[in-house]
Amino acid sequence: MLGDVSMDVRYALRTLRQSPAFTVAAVLVLALGIGVTTALFGLVDAVLLRPLPFPEPERLMVLSAEQQQQKSRSRYSLPDYEDLARQLTQIRSLTAVSDDLLNRTGVGDAEMFRGAMVVGDFFGAFGVSPALGRTFTGEERDAPVVVLSHARWLKEGGTPQVVGSTLTLSGLPYTVVGVMPPSFEVPHPSTDVWLPFDSLPGAATSRDRTQRGHRAFGVMGRLASGATLESARHEMRVVGGRLREEKSPNLLVGVMRFQDLVTRDVNLLLWVLLGAVSLVLLLAASNVAHLQLARAAARQRELGIRVALGAGRGRLVRQLLTESLLLALLGGVGGVLLAQWVTDLVLMVGGSRLPRAAEMVVHGRVLVFALVVTLTTGVGVGLMPALRKSQLSPASVLGRGAAEVARSRAHGVLVVAEVALALMLVTGAGLMLKSFWRMYQADPGLEPSGVFVARLVLPTDRYGSPERVAGFHRALTARLAARPEVAAVGVGASLPAGGSIGRSGYWAEGTEDTSPRPHALSNIATPGFLEALRVPLLAGRRLAESDGADAPRVMVVSERFAREVFPGQDPIGRRVTFGGHDADGKPLWTTVVGVVRDVAYAGIAAGHEPTVYMPMEQEEATDGQLAVRAAGGLAPQALEAVVREELRAVDSMVALAQVGTLEERLSTDLGLPRFRAVLLGAFGVLALVLAAVGIYGVMSYSVAQREHEMGVRLALGARSADVLRLVVGQSLRRVGWGLGLGLVGVLSAHRAVEGLLYGMEALDVGVIASVCLVLLVTAWLASWLPARRAAGVDPASVLRGG
């Protein structure tokens, strides 16, 4: 048996060497299909399939609303967390974590650290050992100790001596007790340090500790021994429902696997991309199947002789499949090499934004996947020619008519399949491109060009009261406004794509107070903030210097807020409360003094939400986002030196972080839509090219096989136009069947991409009609060139040649 296989391999290699053009073409097409499919599977494997780098990751749970449409992580207050930690029995090592920015001082200019403040047995819940030193436990709830991330450890020198050193964070000395491995990225990949929440200055009296409505913590833990996800969910519904009734009416109830939460926002996208690239592989395989059928026809006499000499059907099938598998293996080797390059390209065009994308490498399971795809493709592209040729008798193999009809039908089936696959893939690419273009064209509600932005990180030991925070912002903005390089300057709690923004429930005066109250985005800002962003004023006025702490409470509202809360009315002068009472026990009313254009703070995809702007002097001011508009066409990047100079003059202990331009910030909102549009667009173009090449190859081969027939037709009086119409018509009929089958596929699969589109339906008639037209034109061109050659055949020379 091994001798027969060895003989088949040697014979296959010899025949492939004798047809170098066929071999090179087939290997390149297969390498292309296998390469892109392997690269995309590597991405899916890294993000979705590979277990998280924790012990028993499937038992790691997170408390979260379970609705898939919720894009942000569910947050809990510390009082709610402590109640849940006492009452839940199905989840152990329950821990809470909140990320925030910390000031690191004592070494040159103040520097921003992204810190994770934890409560409970955080490291025990994840079960990850440190790379150096140790972690801290839940009992060290207020100890001044920190654990460094691996990236921060490298920045601090990357030596074991870092453990035991001291960092000054928020004005307090913290001892470094350990370093985590590079794979530990909770709650955020850019986390620098982990520290106990209660070690922060003022933690015991902070809103986090005292206010049940202040939800800033993610809560997670491990399933207890014998517990299951369903039992944990059932207990959470019971315990959470009781807490809702007794203490916390807005408590979020639900339990999810931690891995499901990490990948929830990209799950659909990655499976759609893998499905799309699988269509590319099928198109590549169809093209190679065309080549195999054509080559089998050219070897008809050889196969006929082998059958006449007694070769059985199994022997022929094995020989032809051996040749196909060798082709596929050569294509697979090329595909794996191509996958390395495609992997880098995918990361470059936006794949690095995906969770765990750094783990995207071609090895292990990805190589096994590539081998399986290669072998499956080899069998698939060789099976049809092998079975078709092996079942013919010597007479039929050595003859022509029946074989040509059979070949024509087989080629026709492949053309129909190629057109159907191309229609599905190009339609998906068209939908993504149109969706991205709509997002790109969406009105952000402001003018981003020329604006320098940065995050101000105030040390809590120096700015422990809202009055001191507001005083700092007032002093800094006043100094910057006096500089000739600055046209406008302001500080706001949030910028579009610049971080989270608060949401507050409201009740308008003169309306019924409902429960729960509707919510609006709430942005606390200084005078000049809206001017720096150039948010158009539609009515009334913007925030002013006169809106101080002792002045009447006022706010500026967005156009959508005014439209929804005061439909058909003039909002100026109307009053709204966001909770609280005055000295007389009456609702704390805030008066609308202006209306501005809607701004997409939560991202373009989320749309324009009702938004209010409140003076920083009248609210509990915190760290803010600085916005400075450059004067006289000055590049916004040039303002960084100006801002740092004035910041040192006000307080050199304040860190300036996340420095950039507003245009750069807004572009991050388009990162994921751009990524999927670029990839699916590239796959669509590739599908179009493969379909066109396939149709052209089939028609060229068909014309060459029917040259004698065409000559006879022309000799009997047929015009060149008749022959042209015959050949093109035959091709377009097959394309028509393919378009029909492809439309059925589009109708069946359209719901898979609905969640990825912005401002449009998955069954967009314009896109589908345009793609059908493009495929028809492509097919017409691919068939017209061979048809023109057929119409130009000289009847006399064809007939003389027999």
C-alpha cells in the first residue's frame, strides 16, 4: 500500500512539473485563499476561542446586565457590592474594581498613572500569580501597597529591585510589592498599577463609600464549588430582587462569564469576518476546480489509455486526488507564509484595537486549522474531476461529445456557485462601506479642527474639595485665555470619545414625576468649553463667568433635550431638577438658559442623546478634559508647550495626560467601523476579481473547445454577431442563475450583519442592486473577450484543420 502511495506521489510530482503554468496558477490561488482564512481564524482564535490566561477561566464570573445590546460594563456602588458579597453563596472571592487616573509625583514632571482600585480578594478571584514579588489580599484593605503591570515595570527599569521601591501616588507613598505577568490586563490593557481602594486619601468619606447611587465599580468573582452559571444567575435574581426592593431600586441584576463580557462587543464582527473570508476560500477553490477540470480534459487520452489497460475507478480517483492534495499542500505552505503577513496587516488596519489582539499569532491550533483547511480544499477541488473521469468507459473517455457536455455542465455549476458567493461577499462589503461612510459623514455637532485636548489629573491630597478643584480650573483657563496663541479654552468633565460621561435622571417642572425618571447625559463644564469646541448656539446663551456658586442654578441643554423635554415650547426659562432639595425642602430646580447643537458624546454609533451642560462652579467639580482652540491657524499640536508652561505656573504637581487633538480623539470612534469596512471591502474586491477570472477562464476554455463548432456555424452562414451573442448569452444565463442563488443567500444571512451597520438596513436595495449591476458588467466583460475571439474564427482554416 505504501509503495502504491509513493508511486502515486512521484507520478503526481512529475505531471505537475510538466504543467508549470497550471501548477503555479493553482498554488497561488490556493495560497491566497488559505492564507487569508488562516489569518482571520488566528484572530478569532486569539480573541474568542482561546481561554483567558487564568486558572479555570470558565468559572470566572462578572455581575452584569445580560442584555447583549448593552455596550458598557455594568457598574455597582460599594454599598451594593458589600451587600451582595455577604449574601451570595454561589460566587466566591467576590471583588470590586474601579479604574481611574492617579498623579505620580516626586520624579520630574507629574505623570499620569492608570490605576485599578480594588476591594476584596481581587487577585484571589483571578488566581494569577505575580511575575515578581507578591500581591495584596483583601485583608490589606487600606495598606499603602501597589502591584505594577508588566509594561509599567519595564518603564520603571525592568529590574527585580523595583519590588520594594516607593511610588508617590495622589501625594501618598506606596510600596511596590509585586509585578504581574504581561498577560494580566484587568480591568484595562493600559492599567499601570493595582492598589487597595481604601488606601486612597479620603476613601472612607468619598461618594464611592457613602452613596448607593454612585456606581463606579465592576464586580466579579468565581463560581463556588458545585455551583453553575445557571445556579449563580438564579441566586442573583433572588438576592438582587430583594436588594432592589429594600435598598437599591436601580441595581443591575445578572451574571455573565467574564470571557463573554470581554468579547461581547466584537463577537458578531469576528464571526462575520471569518464567514466572509471563508467565502473567499470557496471562490479560490472554485477557480482551482475549473483549472482541474480543464486539465483533466487535456489529459483525456492519457486517462483513456489507463482505463483501457485495466486501471480501476479507485486507482484513478486515488491518483487524481493525490495530485490535488499535493497542489493543496503547496498552496497551504504558501498560505501559512502569507498568513504571517496578513496577520500584521490586519493588526495595522485596526485589529490591534480588539481585545487580546496581541495574542494573534500563527501557531498551534491555527496551524492545525490551516492543515485541515488545506486537506479539505485539496479533496474538494479534486473530487469532482476525479469522480467524473473515473466513471467513464474507455470508449467515452477516448471520445469527445459526451465528455464535452459533462465538462460544460460541471463548469456551469462552478460559475453559478462563484457568482452566488461573490454576490454575498461583495454585498456585505458594500453594506459595511456605506455604513462607514454614513458614520464618517455624521455631524459631530462641533468643529474639531484646531483644538488641542488633554486630561488634567489633580492630586486628591491637594484638591480634596470641589471648591479647590474649581479654583484650579478657573486659574488655569484664565492664564491660557490670556495667551495670544489661544482663541478659546475651557474644561469639561467629558469630551466626545474622551472618556465616560455621567447620566442623570431628571424631572421637568410642570410634568408628572415618573419612576424611573428619564436620563440625560450630564457634562460639567467651565465657561469657554462650548466656545472652544465651537458647539453652535441655537437659542439663549452659553455658560458664563457669572454662573458662580452663589448664583441661581442654570444649565445649557442640547437640541434633542429641548425637543424631547419641552416639545413645541420655548425651553429658555423652563426648570428641571436632577434630584436633591433646597434649604426649604423643595426640589432643587435648574433653569435652562441656552440651547446648543447636539454632540455625540457616547459615540457616533450611539447617536445624539439628550445632554445638559452645568457650570463647574455649581456642581461637584472633578478632574476634567481640557480643550484649547488655537488662534490664527496655528497648529493645535503647538499648544502643548503653551499648556505645559501655564500648568507649571499654576501647579507643577498636576499631570497632563492623554495629550492630542480633538480630531484624533474623534477618529478613534471610527476605528472599529473602519477596520471592518477595510477588511470586508478588501475581501469584496478579492471576490470580484476571483469571480471575473473564473468566468473569463471558463469562457476562454469553452470557446477553445468549441472552436470547430463555431467555424461550422460561421461556414453555414451565421454572422459574427450571432456567435458573439451565443457565447455571451450562455455566460450571462449562468451568471443570472448565480445572482438568483446569491440573492437567496443575502436574504438568508442579512440578519447576521444588522448589528454592525449604522443608519441603514441590512437589506439595502441600492447596495444590492449596485452589486448585481457590477457583477453583471464584470461577467459581460469576462465573457465578451473570449466571445469576440470566437466570432473572429476563420471558418476555412477551422474546417481544413478538422
